[in-house]
Amino acid sequence: MMTELEGRELEQWMSCADADDQPALHSFVRGLRRDQDAVTAGLTMRWNSGAVEGHVNRIKMLKRQMFGRAKPDLLRKRILLSD
């Protein structure tokens, strides 16, 4: 469903997961149902935010490496030069 962009099958999958005897899946499905329109769109549309998430992850890593050692201006320079 995720790799083939078949979000229309989400409701059927959630019904099967609810019928199953696994409490962890029930909790997961409840979370999906809270924002089902967004989840369905994410599983259907070809656009994603993977590139942005990768940059955010890289910036967070740089920030952790410099924890307590640098002010925002030095962190900004390091982020700009790390590409």
C-alpha cells in the first residue's frame, strides 16, 4: 500500500487490523483514524517531504554535535558550509 500509492485500501486494512487480536495495532489504527484524510492523502499522492526531512535531520545532527559550544551565528555558518 505504501510503495504502490494505494491509499484507497487504507480503510479496508484498518478494519482488518481492528478485527485482529493485537492491542498494539488497535492503538495504531486509532491514531490513524484521528487524521485519516491526511494519512490517505500521504498514501495516495506522489509528493512527499523526504528531502526536507533529510535536511532537518542533518541540521539536528550538527546542532547536537555543537551543543553548548556555539551561538546561533556559528551554527548557521556550519549548516551553510556543510552541504
